[in-house]
Amino acid sequence: YSSNMAYKYPARTLVYRSSMNYKFYIKQCFFFLISARFRTRYLKDLFLI
């Protein structure tokens, strides 16, 4: 993947980078939701005890 390819097709690399950011943000939100769910479950267990 050479630099002149990125120069010839800036739109394609832009779309590729934005899709990578999109996947990254989805993964971040996913892990945040999972951690929040486990956190609430843990707090519920603490309150039950």
C-alpha cells in the first residue's frame, strides 16, 4: 500500500478510516454497555447481601 495510492484515491482511504473509527466506536460502546451491566449486577448483589 504505497503513498501515491493514497494520493490518487483520497476518498477511498477517508471512507476506510471513517469505517475503522466507526467499528472502534461500536466496540467501545459495546464494552461500556457490558461493563455497565456487570457493574449494576454487582451492585445489586451487594445490595442483596
